[in-house]
Amino acid sequence: MLTGVDDVFRALADPTRRSLLDELFRQDGQTLTALVERCSMTRFGVMKHLKQLEEAGLVVTRRRGREKLHFLNPVPIRLVHDRWVTKYAEPWAAGLSDLKDRLERPMEKVFEIYIRTTPERLWEAITDPEIRSKYNFGTRVKSAWTPGSRFEMSHPNAQGLLGEGENLVVEPPRRLVQSMIALWGDDVKAEGTSRVTWEIEPVGDSCRLTVTHDQLREDANDQLYGGWPMILSGLKTWLETGELLTTPGSLMYS
């Protein structure tokens, strides 16, 4: 079942669930045991709240060996933001929504969104330069899209490349794994290479798109991953409505 605005508001209505999101905001990728230790309730109670957060799309889980890790997924909140807040208070709200995590291990960010489209059309939107520019801040991504091939990110109004990397795994229309070096500023250049994984799973007449950005160093510059909620919101809007979504990122090179 696809999540909606009502699911998000119901999940956020409970203070315990909000506190669990606060914990994941503070330190992403926590186990159930770690979250139970930080809450004054039983393991079963925490599991019940996490289940509702997962159903609302606010929490995404990943298996790492025998452990099940929980990640904060800000995309549903961004969609609510884009629907109402952007019209009235974008500069103020954008500052508040800036996510910064400090972890004791290399960072991993997981973003998930449901889009009413086909895997083939979604894959095309990810790999076609012109379509990509419609939701990725005007940036075009050029590549042969074969394993081991190079890709380049550019913008007509930017001097030089904005990013580059290698396509490590190319399995259309289901999975794309890329190494990436950001080049749009000296501060992000210094971060070195990270990895982005796109995973597409058909769900009825829609697709679940999961983007995992990992191999980020501890305390990595949030410019590397902070734009994903805006990008994915724009991708969903364009595929479902054909309209462009105005975000702070989309105005960078205008």
C-alpha cells in the first residue's frame, strides 16, 4: 500500500514516534536494541511504533549481516513541505530542514519514495540527460550507461563539471550503482569519492525507488546528500504530473 499525507501526519502525531525520529536524526542506522535503550518502553512497544513509521515511509530498514538497521527517510516530510510550506516560507523552512548527522562510523543515507510509473520509465528518467535536468537542479548526466563506464554531471550555466564518477553496476531497469566525486566547490571536492545506489522495485501500478548514498566519511559535508529529498520530490512530481517542482536547488544556476 502506498503511503500518503494522512499516513505521515498520523505517524508524526505521537510524541514517542517523533522522539524515535529524533534519535535517528541524531544518529542514523540504529538497531532496534539501541533504540529500545533510549526509550522508556518495552521492546514490543518500540517495534510497534517503528512499524507505523515504516508504513508511513518515514523509516527505512536495511539488513547488515544479522543486524536490522533503521534509517530516517526525510522524503515524505519533504513532500508535505513542497505541497504547503514552500509557497509561504521557503527560506525559513529550508534552513530548519537542513539535515546534519554526526556518526561514529562512515555515514550512510537511505531515501525511499513511491512513484506512479513503470520501472522502464523511471530508469529512463534517471539516465536520460534531458529528463534528468528537469528535476536534478537543471543538471545533466552524460554516460554510456554500461558497467565500468564514466559519467559526468554538468549544467549549461556552470563552469566545468559539477561531478563525475564510474558506473559500477548497471542492471536496467532495476539497479544502478555509481561511485561519485562532487566537483561543484572546493569544500565538496575535498570529501573524495562516495557511492550512490538506485534500486527500483515495481509495486502494483507504481515503483518504489530507494536511493542509498554511502561511503561518506564521518561528518561529511551535507551538501553531498542534503539535496536528495528535493531531487526525489521533483522526480516524483515530473513523472506523475509532467510539471516542474521549484526548490532552492533548482534555482542555483538560474
